[in-house]
Amino acid sequence: MPELPEVETIKRTLEPKVLELTVERVEIRRPDIICWPSAGEFAGLLPGRKVLSLQRRGKYLVWRLSGNYALIWHLGMTGRLVFSLPEAPQELHTHLILTFSGGQEVRFVDVRRFGRCYLGQSEKIWELAGLDKLGIEPLSEEFTPQKLKEILQGRRRSLKQLLLDQRYVSGLGNIYSDEALFEAGIHPLRQASELIDEDIVRLHSAIRKVVESGIVHGGTSIRDYVNGEGQQGNHQDYLMVYGRAGQPCVRCGTPVQRLKIGGRSSYFCPQCQV
DNA sequence: CCCATGTCCTGCCAGC
DNA sequence: TGCTGGCAGGACATGG
């Protein structure tokens, strides 16, 4: 669920809360959400470690811990990471609770349990969690129209599928890829390799624009997403096409269409996007 | 290389 | 009212 803007918002809201805190206790309710190491080792390795910084890479959230350790989270579809005080009522589907020395907690709640976490020495766990295979960060300086052109070159997949593939551009999911294609005026079924330079320039700036806008609005809360303080985002109020099948396009009034592409619902305006 | 499909889970909603 | 099928923001494996 959480795409780049949601994970970035969680990073920004959670970091000031947990910075410099030391993990004291770990309560594991669902061991299967821990991908590495074993639940027992996880519970043994974490206490005593201090949170040095948080960072985001694609849709992953990384906690840098003392002793050159990293705790890496992927929130799947419905995962939440929320800072709480111990007296706050516990939500259903709370699978993991980290308690810090001052008594504050971070709780991992995940209805569908697609989320997971990894703990280990930074470099090793980075690879183990698959972060070394992620594509370019869309907000980085290296992400230029030229770079996007290289990515699209020779690829005959549809743009929608390519944008969802984390090996090329990382952080886009179903919502922001649809919004970016709408913003660029490009049909989601267009083949990546057939874009001309002007399309690529538009797509490049559209990706940046929708991702930045998502962050400014604190992420998109359709059902489950909340930030590190448990608050909903506002970007659902600014979506142009996602989830708007049958409703008039905000630009031309043509009903927004929904189409299954690669098994995912895709929303687009058949008039504005060609 | 690309594609479609199935899988992991639970909850919600529309339709009957 | 209750049941059922389809769908949901992700990612991976599999077989063609």
C-alpha cells in the first residue's frame, strides 16, 4: 500500500520521535513478519541498540541503529508503523511492539500481513532485503529525462507495468503510476520504447510532480495508511484518476476508464491520455 | 525478455 | 438478513 510518498511521510513523522531512543524490549506476536533473522535472534539483537537515523529507499524504510545495524521495513499493502505511548489502546493486528527505554513504543500493525522486516549488519541486510536491486529514486538528481529515456529504451512492456516494476524506477505503486501517466497525458498501455523525447520529458516531470505532491499532502489515505503519528494523509483529495472510474475527467469531462493491466486496476482518461 | 496467473492475508462492499 | 465473489495501495514465483 504505502508507496514512496507514504513511506517518506512515515519517515519524516517517525524520525523525530524515535531518534536517539534505545530499544529496550521487543514483543513479537507474529514471528512470520520477521524475514531475517529468526524471531529469537531478532529479539536478542535489538535491545540496547540506539536509533541513529531513519532513511527511505523506494518503498522501504530503514532504521540505522548503533553497532552498524539496520532494521529494514517493507509495509506491504496495509502495514503501519506508529509511535505510541504504552497506555494507548492496541489496535487489532498488532504484530510487533518495540518498547524504548523511556516507555514509548513503536507498533507494527498490518491487517493483511504482507509487510515484513529485516534486521542485521547494515550492508549485509541491505542486500538480503533486496534494496540493492532497486531502481533509481525519482526525486534524486540522477533521475533526468535522459536517464528515463535509457530505462525505457528497448522495453516493450506497457508503461503502467514498467512504472510498477521497482527495478527501474523505485517507489511508484498503483496510485502514483496512474496519476503520473495522467499528468503526462500518456496512455497506460503505451509501449515504453515507443515514447518520443517530448513524451519522456513530460513523463519525467509528471513522475516528480505527483510524488512531490503526494509528500506535500502527507500521503494518500484510502483505507489503512496513516503516518508515524497515526494521522491520515490528504492526497486522496487531490487524485485525478485513481479510483475515479466512471466519474468525469477533471480536465475534459470524459468518464474515467478502468482497465486491468498486469493484474492491477488502472485508471485513465481515454481522451486526455493517448 | 515478456506475459498472465497464482500466492501470501483480511476486510469490505455490491449483488443476489 | 446472510451469503458469495470480487476487489484492495505489493511483490514474488511459476509456467508458457
